[in-house]
Amino acid sequence: MSIAAFFIRRVVQALFVLFIVTLFVAFLIRLTGDPASILAEEAASVTEADLERIRESLGLNKPFLVQYYEFIRGLLTLDLGQSFFRGAVGDLIAIALPSTLVLALSSMLVSIAISIPLGIHAAVHKGGIADQIIRVVSLLGLSFPNFWLGIMLVLLFAITIPLFPASGFSGASSIVMPAVTIGIILTATNVRLVRTTMLETLSSQYVMVARAKGLSERVVIYKHALRNAAIGIVTFLGLQFGNLIGGLVIVELVFNWPGMGTLAVEAIGQRDYPVLQAAISLLAVMIVFVNLVVDLVYGLIDPRIRVE
Amino acid sequence: MQELTTPLTSTNTVTASKPASAILSLRNLSVGFGQNGKSVRAVEDLSFDLAMNKTLAIVGESGSGKSITSLALLGLVHHLGGSVLNGSALFNSRVLGREVDLNSLSEKELRKIRGDEISMIFQEPMTSLNPVYTIGTQISETLMLHRGVSAAEARRLTKDYLDLVRLPDALRLLDAYPHQLSGGMRQRAMIAMALSCQPKILIADEPTTALDVTIQAQILHIIRELQAELGTAVIFISHDMSVVSEMADDVLVMKSGRMVEQGSVEKVLLNPEQEYTQALLAAVPQIGSMKGQSKPKFFMVPGLSEGTTNPSSGPQADHNTKAPLLETKGLTKRFDIRKGLFSRITHRVHAAEQVSLQLYPGETLALVGESGSGKSTVGKTIQQLIEPTSGEVHFDGQSIFKLPKLARQRFRREIQYIFQDPYGSLNPRLTVGQSIMEPALTHGIATSKVEAENMVGALLEKVGLQPEHAQRYPHEFSGGQRQRICIARALICDPKVIIADESVSALDVSVQAQVLNLMMQLQQERALSYLFITHDMAVVERVAHRVAVMYLGQLVEIGSRQQVFENPQHDYTKRLLDAVPHMDPSRGPGRFKPPLEGEIPSPMRAVGNEPAINKLEQIAPGHFVSQSDFIPS
């Protein structure tokens, strides 16, 4: 299969996934209750006619499929409609999405930058002191639940030693605490992954052949072994990004970070369908998009996929 | 730099200061593994001299330390967790400009020698090349490293070397990735890489073990020709005495890390002094040794076998008098290949096309062929592991695939399968006893656990093990013992037919001889029929009553063992037989004239492009030959 056909097929698959996800989101959140009754809760007496008026003004009385169609059309024209409570959905997303992306990408990049050299070092010097320390520490990092780790970091570095803001967004230093929380867990996983993948690659025959050519150990490791190991590592990082987006919800809440997770959770509490639909759909788009990129990168690294 | 542009010259391989005969002198090499190299000695006190322009073969069975020796010479053994404990390897280095001891050089100095003056070809061509770099990149890399040439110059030289190993279309192959090449082509590329700096010593570690026999013949021929052209000394590591006989000037036999015997190839192979060497040689099936004999013959394995069999006779087949026990009629199996955006079926692998053969009671029918010939597909279809696309399989007069699924179960009992890999075909979490009794309980042959246990005990004794072994787990047994266990498992259902799919290919030659003896003995006692699927013509000549040759999914020749071996008719059969190395050092070097060109074509064809079906014609009683032409691709 040519890389173009391969890629087109992946795009078609991705669009199908998005269709199913948005349909599910739109359908399921409407099972959770009637937003009109929540809106009307504060009023002293509400008649059925009042509720009907609210529904009509929010477009909730239209058939489900019409509502879904309008939502999809909105997504495609980037007109995401109005929040029930807080103005244009587009404006809310415009604030929340960059915050989340900055947090996710910065923690992931830092984690990659740390875990690849550490993982390679541990693999090359398997069984040595550094390897043992790296394995124990990474296991420790894996064992912390991220919300607990977040709270502990806040206690230590924001309250006991007030180095960084405890929560919210107030300048560049605000990102340190949530990013470190996520980064520790990502790095712990990634170091172990890089180590295992490199160990497997280093034991392959072509690595021994490269050594028998007289190449230096540096060239053997970074040219011959790492590129093969990268095939597995890149795939894993793609999946990890998906998990990360999901996992961010909790960390964002702990640090009151104004991102997509916080936005989505608030929208759930208020039954703010337009916001919730848009937030979850965008998260799905991001995850699908990242996996598409992974597929493409995969093809670039591994000629067995690129060339027929 | 001048000689680099013409790889064929060998001006730089002889320097004036070199000591007369030996290019490498190994003395008292010991290599250990484990904590400080103390727990296991892989090589113990090994010494040899490698003469200029000569080939020294190091022969031994698995675990003899032959591969470890070669890695130790390159200073690479520590990457496997071993360490050189003792010994020197004196070598006159051109790049370092002095006589050096390879075992005491620094890593930096060793790197200058590796790949330049001493290079190596490894066993597995499929995994020796880095999958993510082009062939050109991987070969140029060595040239740029050791010769300091520019990338463009290295690429030009690389093309010359690809031509030298007779790779067709070398220019295109420069930019090809390893997965686009067949095993034989990859091994040629490996040879080009190893020879690219015109080494003084080439170490070839089982370079043809993973290849088909016709491809093996090509590779061996190329190594020998280039050795003569470039004046390279070769250390040839092998377990295969026949290959060694074709390649070596001198032979060193190793066992458990120690040297058993060394000398010229004629002396070691024709007049071995040590009992171990004699036993090893007796266990090698030699092609042509069965001339004039109609029956299979047991192996003489003094000191290795239990000596239960009469070596002169073999099992007698029960032909012509009876109807065939098993028969395939027009058996065809095609596998669909889906490609492109909509997963359309664009190609089909024609694994088996119109295969019709008969298996008579008490006989061994060998089904031979190379990769992609479809021999395993036929076996698996008969065992109902895969459904045929069309055609029939008759057993005892009944058409198996026309019966309802439940009724077919009986044939799974009557026809048993023994796989190639004795390590993979036993469940590691079950005791040997549980594995053996499982089919008996499934098929309701044993009515109680106690009865099944008794059967297991008796069978273990039958295959040369002990009843107590039933309590143990597979990892406690060697490869040969495991294959005996697999045979016991096959026998518990009291089958009429056993399909042995490359069942002895993974075993060391002495163990292979014992297992083959056991199989022949069981055949004699129980009138078993074997469908013996293999690529090894020498083994076939020894054990088979009749032989069927397959090529690209079709039968090209079928007849009695004598007819096929002594009077082969089809060109492919002849080519196959020509490619088998002979263990006959008295024929002298260069006696081996294998076909030089040609890959084994793929049985994959575009949809609609159906292969022509071979018509078999009888040319003598029981001897059928396809009238198709054999066209090597």
C-alpha cells in the first residue's frame, strides 16, 4: 500500500471516529436531565409554560437530530453557538484550549527530553548503579496517583515553601506546579518504556553487525539502535497523549487551571450542552489528530510502512 | 586509494613483514559467562592457526562455543555478557602497523580492525541488516569509516561490490531497504558489506543455515570465489559437515567449548581420530550413499544411540498391494492478499495448486521443496489445520472435508502432526505427562486418568525416555528430548498417519539421527505412514520410500526414492539435487558447481493471473513427472 493510500485510509477512519464520538456525546448528555429545570430552579414558582419557553429559546424543543445537525454545522463553520450561561462558546474555548495545550505539550516535551537519555543510559548500562536507581525511582513515580501528587506538591512548594502559585493562572510561573505533576508521571512511564525498547533493540543482530563493522558505540546506539527503538516509542507517545488529555481533567481541577478539563467539568455540572459538546468534541479531535500524526511519523521512521 | 576503485585486485592483502604461514594465531583462548566469567566456560583453552588464503572450518553442535569464539576474536563477546579470561590472538595488523594481540587491544584500536581487516557475516540474513536504512547506506558506512572516502565515492564503490556478489540491478538496490530483498539477496548484501574493505580475515558464522538449499549453494560459491579473488582467509563456522566438506581446507571440531580434533579437511572427515568426530560423521546423512537401495536405512550412531535397531534394514512399505490410506485429489489452497484503500483482493498466494498424491500404509512419503513451495500447506490441510480452497482429502476411503465438522474429529486422531519447533509446540505450563495425555482424554481414548497415566508411562519408555519424566516440565528437556515427547504425544492416539513437518530440522545432527532412527523403528513396529515434509534432501534419501517434489505450489515429480534420486527427470529436481553439498573432501576444492543465478519466485500472483496447471505423466511405473518447463526467475 502506498503511503498516500495508507494516509487517506487513516483520515477516513478518523472522520468516522469523530462522527461516532460527537453523536454519542450529543446523545448521552441529553440523557442526564433537563437543563431548563436547572435554569428555572432559582425562580420561586415555575409553570410548565415557563419551562417550555426556556426550552424554545435554547433550541431544546427541536428534534435531537436537528440539534445534532446544527451542532455539527457549527463545528464545521467554527460557530460553536452560545453557552446557556456564559456567552459565546467559541470565546470560552479560545481561552481554555491554549491553556490545556500549553500544559499538555510542555509537560510532555520535558518528559521526553528527560526520559530518552535516561532510558538509553539505563539500557546501555543495564544492571549498573544508574540503571537500578532509574528503575526504582521510576517505579516510585508510577505509584503516585496524580491528584495526590498534585496536592502534595502544592502543600510543599506553594504553602510550606511559597515558591509557586498554588492554583489558577497568574503568569508564567503558574504552569510549573501542574506541569511538574503531570511530568513526573509521564517521565516515570517513558523512562521504563525507552529502557525496555532500547534493550530489545540493542540485543538484535543488526546492532551486533554494526559493532562488527567497527562503528563506535555512540554511532551504534544513536544511529542504528535508537531509530529502530523510536518506532515503538512514537506509537506509545501517541497513545499516551490521548490518556494525558483525559488525565488532565483531574490535574486541572486540583490546580484550578483554566483549561478544557475545568471547562468541561463545569459544563457538566450546569448541563451546559453547547459548551460540553464543543469541549468534548474538540478533545476528541485533538486525540484523533495526534494519532494521525503518529501514523505519519511512523511511516517516516519505518520504511517497511512507507515503501510498498 | 587506487586499489579501492577496483575491488577485484588483491594487492594490499599481502604485506612484506608478515610471518610466513599463519595470518592469525590463537593460543589458549578461554571465554566465560556469568559473574566475572566464572559460572560457565563457553570456550576452554582453544588454539589454532589460520593460514593465509585458506579456510578454517570450526564445526560443532549447539553449545560447542564456535560462535562465541568468533565474537571473541572481534572483541565483541562482552556485549553478550561474556568475557575473555585467557589467551592471545596474534594478528599482523596493517592499520595499526604492527603485530598485535587482539585480546589485549583497546576498544579504540579494535574498532579500527573490525570491519576493515577482520569482518564477519552472521547467520540470520533476515535480521543482520538494519531495517530502517538502505542497503547502500549500510555498506557505504563501512567504507566511509575505514577508507575515509566521500559519500559519493563510497556509493560508487558499494555498487561495485553489489555487482561483485552478483546482485542483479545493483544501482536500484543501493536505495532499497532490507525488507524488499529475499533472504539470499540479503546475505549477498551482507557479504558485499563484509568484503567492502577487503579484509584479511572473513568470519562466516553459519552464513547459509537459514537459506534454502539452492540459495545456499549460490552463497557458498560466491564466498569461495571471492576468497580466491581477494585472497582472504576465512573462518567458516558451521554445524553442517557437508557444507564444511565443500568449503574448508582445515577443520577444527569443537565440543562443549573444547577442541576435539583438528587437521586438514581430508584427514578429519575421512580418517577422524576421535570417537566424537566419528560419531558426528556417522550421524550425517550423505546424499548419494543410498544408491541401489530401495528401503530406508537406520543411522549407525555408535555411542550415541541406544542400539536397539538393526542398522542394516529399514522399515518396509506396504505398497501396491493395498489401496492408499490417505489421498489428496486436486488439493488447492489460495490465500487472499488485500491491498489498497478498500482492501480489495488484488493478489492471491497460490500455496497449493491441484496437488494429488497418495500415501500408502506403512510408507514414508517425503514432500520436498523450498520456501514457498507449498509443502507445509499440503500438510496442514490434511491435518485440517486449514480448509482447502478446493479439492478433496480422502482417508480410508472417506472424503474428510465432505463430512460434517463433528464427524471429522476422528481424522484428527488418526492423523497426527509433529511440528518443526520442539520448543514452541509444548505448553510450558503443563507437565510433559499432561501434554501427552491431553489428546487421549480429548478423544476419549483413555477412560480414566489412571489409564491415561499408564499410557503416558509406556509411551515415554517407547520413545527412549523414562516414565518418571511425565512429572517434569518442557524446559527441563533438551531439543531432541522434546521432539521425542512430541512423538509420544502424537502416538497416544494410536494414529495411522503422522505428518512430520520439518520435525528434525532444528536438531543437532547426532540428535537428528537418533530421532530419525526412532521414527523408523516406530514405523516398523506399528506400520505407521509418515508424510515427511522437509527441505533436506540428504535426510529424505535416508528415510523415504517415495518422494514428491513440489515447486511453486505444484507437484513437479513424484516417484520412488530410487527413481527420484537416481534418475531425476524434472529440471527442478535436478537443480535441487545438484545444490545439495556432498560430504566428500576427496573431490577436491571447486568440485561444487551449483547454479549461480536465480531466486525462488514468489507463489503470489495477481487476481485473474492463474498459474498453468502442470500435467504429470508417467514415465516409469510409479514415476510421474511434470512436463512443464522449469524457468528460474
